[in-house]
Amino acid sequence: MTSLAAFPTIQTPQPMVATTVNTSWMDPAIVSPVTGPMTSPAAATTTTWVPQEQGRIGTPPSMLDAIANTLLAPSADSVAATQLLGMSPSVPALPVAAPVVPVAPVAAVAAPETTTTTVEAPPVAAAPPASVGTVLAGIASAAGTAVAEAVGAGTSRAKRVGSELWAGVSNPRSVHVSQVASKYNTAPAAGNKDCGPTSVVMALRLIGTPIPGATTGATPQRLINRIRQLSGNADNTAATTNFELERAITSAGAKAKELTGYSEIKASILAGKPVILNGNPGNAGAYGSKFSAAQMTPYDGAHWIVVSGFDEKLNKFIINDPLSKVGPVKVSPTQLEAYRGGSMGIEVSS
């Protein structure tokens, strides 16, 4: 995908415009607006990312695959598990065993109740090898177990609290920092474009990584300013790129990995790794319009947020948006994908 390094993101809060949306990653104050949905550099590719995508390119199933799929009707849970992993539910093909003539088993003779003597049954011929169907059933069962183990491994690092899976070791509610004036930042920098650095602060706090050079009890804005210094872009009025955010993350001793698809993003969250996600809350169908101005500063432009968890009961993602004045909020997969618009994310891990 085209790097966002050449497309600075926008963080300055501005009133949302219902009919006019910017199609550039540059500051809307200096770019003439045009109608139509905003698209990111990634959205210009031939790959279209949709919520819960399950597309997969592979070879056609073999004849035995077809037999196995006919004999073994997978349960809804196993299908859901394979879809979560992006796997095909078909069963691997095995060589067909030579036909075997079955041998009828000979039952043992029960001992009379009045005596302790038993009559042993005649020797029974060795059990015949399993049929192809039985072999395939065993393989399918093993594959189902492998899928279950893989799903379990993927969620093992997420911290479960009730129906919530937290991407990290900390409560998303305890790490929230805002770039706008709120109880989460009482003195933000004037005219700031701090959504990127603010998102890095929250992601590092989620995984329990301290910010180098930040004193104990530092104010939210001081933490944001410190991340800016680590990124190499200390100007609060300048937009930050993915490269600058990744530089700050690695400078803090954490790891950064770029993601481009919904499946990757959700897998990272379930693995306990927060994702700093680029997008536009003002996109059609995104979550921006779902919140009042008292809850979240309205904004229509390129933006960074943190996806910090997932609520299994509600089937919603937990996000920490630097524009939120009420802390983390929950949004549907469809709303999150509309926000992302095909853009990229940065997985953060210790």
C-alpha cells in the first residue's frame, strides 16, 4: 500500500460537514473540499476490505475433500472458528485404504449368577482397519481440535473481564487521554494535531510500557509532548505520520507492526495487542455521528485512534478516541470499518 508518510494525518477538531468530505490526507483548511467519500491510500488498491471478510485464494478441493464435507457436517461453532482464523473448513485428503472384508465379532458368554466360573469366548480376529469415512472423521475431529487450540492461543494474551477482552494488561478506561479539553486532559496544546501521539500514549499504557523520560505523575499533555519528541516531530500543530508514530513506539521499547486488513486487526485485539488505527470518524456509516458534541468533539478528517478491546456479548470493539471526552466507547465492526475506509493500523506489543 502507499505509505502514509507522504500523506500527513489531520487531528485539528473541526465541525462536521454533512455534504462535503475531504478526499486528501492534507489539512482541510488548505485543500479545496470535494464531494464524495474520503478514501485512504490503501483504499485505492484493488483489495476491498469489508467487515468480517472471509475471502481466501486457494486450490480447488480434492474428491476426498468433497466426500469428507458430505460425510461430516461441521457444527456452527466449528465453522465460526475456521472463519475467525480465515481457514477453509474442508478436510485434508488421505490415501484410500484397500477394501477390507469385515469380520463379525463373537460375543463373550456371561457367567451364571450362581457360580464364579466363566466361559471364555473363542479368540476373535483382529479388528479390521478403519474405513475411509472413519479415517476422515478422525482427521476432521483432529482439525477441529487444532482450530479450537489456535483460537484459544489467539485469545490467551487478551485480559478477559466479563464479556470484554482487553488488548493489553490495563483497563481501557484507566488509560484514556484526550487531545481536547476534558477531564482526561485539562490543558491540551492550542490548535493541536495530537491524535497520533495521544494514541501512542494510550497504546503504551495499555500494554504496561512506560514512556521513557516521562516523570511519575506527568500530566497528559506532557506525556503527549514526550511521545512527540520520541517521534522526531515535536510540533503540536504538525500532523504525524505512521513512520513517526512507529519511531516513538520502538523508542519506548515496544514493537510496532503494520496491519492492512480487518481480519488482522481483530486477530491482534484478540491476541491482547492494541491497534492504533487510521481513518475518518466523519465517514458515512462511521461512529462519529453516533455521539453528541458533549461526548466526542465532531471531526471530519484523517485521524488516529486506539482499538483497545472487544466485547463478545455486544459484538462491538472498544476504542479510545483522542477526541472522546467520556473515555473509551464501543462501536460495531461495521462502524469501525466505515471509519477505517481501507486505511492502515499499527499493532503495538511489548
